[in-house]
Amino acid sequence: MRPATHTAREGNTTSATPGWRKSSYSSGDNGNCVEVVASAKGRRVLVRDSKHGDSGPFLTLGAHTFAAFAATA
């Protein structure tokens, strides 16, 4: 399996962001895993369903929005 790499656009800078991390709340037994990665400048957090891997969609949230969401978990 190759490392995850997606492109995150921040302002005028586009950079590859590898290093997806599995949520500590995800269960690894049945594929129900949520993975997250911060963009290169840390202004955005990308969220994806690990079942879809590199070819699947991901959700991009602002860092403050993601922090508010994570605080409710």
C-alpha cells in the first residue's frame, strides 16, 4: 500500500499532505475507520473514510471547525 497523498490548497500554495492518522475512536476490526491529516500550513484538516483510501473523497474543514467538532466527541 502506498502512502496517502492528497493535495490541500491554502491560499496560493498547493502542497502534498501525506501522513493520514486513524482516529482513536475508530474501530479497526470492521473497516469503520475515520482518518485525518492537517494540511501543510495547519489551516485545514482533511477527513476521510479509510475504506476508500487514496482514491476516495475527503472532507476539508477549517482547523477551528474541526476542533469544535472534535470537542463534542
